[in-house]
Amino acid sequence: MKSNEIFERLIAEFPEDIISLNEDENSESFIYVNPRNIVEIMLFLRDENDLFFDYLSCLSGVDSKENLTVVYNLYSIQLKHRITIKADIPKENPSIATVEKVWLTADWHEREAWDLIGIKFEGHHNLIRILNPYDWEGHPLQKDYKTPEYYHGMRVPV
Amino acid sequence: MGFLDRLDKGLDPVGPDIMLGTVEDLLNWGRSKSDWYMHFGIACCAIEFMAVNAAHFDLMRFGAIPRASPRQADFIIISGTVTLKMAERIKRLYEQMAEPKYVFSMGSCANSGGPYWEHGYHVLKGVDRIIPVDVYVPGCPPRPEAFLEGMVQLQKKIRHQEIFRKREKMSPEDLKAIEDRKIEMEKQYQDYLADQKLKNQEIG
């Protein structure tokens, strides 16, 4: 299935929540969606027979200065097609519903996005840090992150 | 001067089958040829270290035997990027090793932070910020030959070391630092015991 066909299917089902399709020959095409109904959209993508996105290749967080973005790279092992879904969320309240009930693999990916970017995944069963130490302060991959001077008595900067 | 260095210098033995030397030299000779190491592979340098251990470069011909426990090791090889999270574990392992102990810092990351020098919020800029390093091997990662050269340097260092009456020659400040550390560790141990007792009580 081509990305524009996937987009048509989505916009027929969720006319208010699908924002735009960005087709690029050199990279993967992506669809911007409204973060409001993300779980319903993902369930639709997973369960429809002609879409059948049974595999979440990657879930990442992005800080684009104005707002934070969650990127879902989806792939269908059976139908061999792929699509990227993006959802912008405001920096003041960076929260979005978890998709770990849709794909179990989202569990650790969401913990990573929380740890490094600071996106809160509402409903996640165990949203704790995964890479940084548990007592780390701040989310290091945010654009305005300041490196701490000391961590447990060890000097961090040069 | 080491035991073998005498032979290298061409000094004649005293008589047939007799060579005079100090006990210290003899012990150091034995110690330098039998270094057991604890390997602490934390990044890609550990991959290069596999080549050092394999048949082509064969680290074991230096008498270096891998141990999985700090209690049995003479030196520890830090091969890779030391993150702040791992640094505390490294320090604990180092403190668990028995004296005399040595530290081998392998590669740019362990030496100075390497590529994370400027922007690594999570990387310790050199393992010598937490434990004293004896041998630095440069490279990213170092060639096995570079590692073997470091091994030779470490043996040289051990061969020329004083092991008897070390304390008598120490400065008062160093001695005081050792005593202070002893008191601090004893306190930590007591705290740990108290903590355990409390936990056991909670479990009931």
C-alpha cells in the first residue's frame, strides 16, 4: 500500500485528527496527526486487514524548539509496507497517551523518550528512567538543557 | 633495578648457578610475570581487547590471566567509555581489589572522555578522575600492539617498585589520608550493617 492510500484510509476514518501527509521520494513519507486520539488511530492502523501494521519499528521523541514531537515508525511484516506517524505536543504540557497496549514494544521506547526528551506518556504502567541514573535531574536531549556541574561529587564538564 | 635487568646489563653471576639479589627484586620479578587482571569491557575497546587475547597477539604469554572477580585481580583494564552511571561501579570494584593493584586505562574514552570531551553530559572525562591510573594506552581504539606495549610498561613499573618499608617513606599527609579513609570506610560499613538490620526488622 502506498503512503497516499494509507493517508486516504486514515482521513476517511478520522477526518478531524489527521493533519497532513508529507511525501518525500528521498526519505520515508510521514503523516502528521492530532495527539488527541492517538491510541484509536494506532489501533485502526494495526487492526485493519489492508493496513495491518503489526510492528512498531521505533518510537522516538524530538525537540524542535517550538514543540516536542513523537515519531512512530510503523511497518507491516505481512504486507511489507511502512509509514511514519508524527504527533506534535506542546512544550508546556508534553503529554500524550501511551501506545504500549497497542504494541508491547512501545514500553521501553516510551521510557527512553521520557528519560531523554521529557515526554509524559499517560497511562504507561512503569514510566521511569531507562538510560540515565534514577536520580538524574532534567531531560538531557531537550534543546535548553544545561549540563550539571557535578554529579555525585564527580565533575561533569571539562 | 629489577632482577632481570642485572642479567641484561651483563653482570656476572657470583658463581656457578648463583646470582645475588634482594628479596624485593625477586618478588617483583615474580609479580611482574604473573599479573591477573579483571577485564572491565564497557565499549568498543573491549572488541579490540578480544583480539589482544586471541591467538594472534596472545596476551597470556605475559602471564596475564583473566579473572571475573576483583578480589583475585592484580590490575583492572578499563576499556571503553566511562559513563557517570558506570563510574560509581568502577570505583567500587577498584576498592574491592586487593593491594597491590594497578589500573590500565585503554583508549581515548577512558583516558580523557574521547569524542565526548565537549558535549558528553553523561561521560566522565577520564577514568583518572575517580581512580589512579598507572598505564594510559592511547588510540581509538588502540591497536593490539599498543596494548601489548602498555603491558610491557606495566611490567616495568612493577619490576621497579618498592614493596618493603613503604609506609616509613610516606609523607605524613599521605599517612593521614590513609587513616582518614580507613575511618570513613569503617563508618560506611557500620552504616551498611545498621541499614541491613533495619531492613531485616521490617521484613520481620
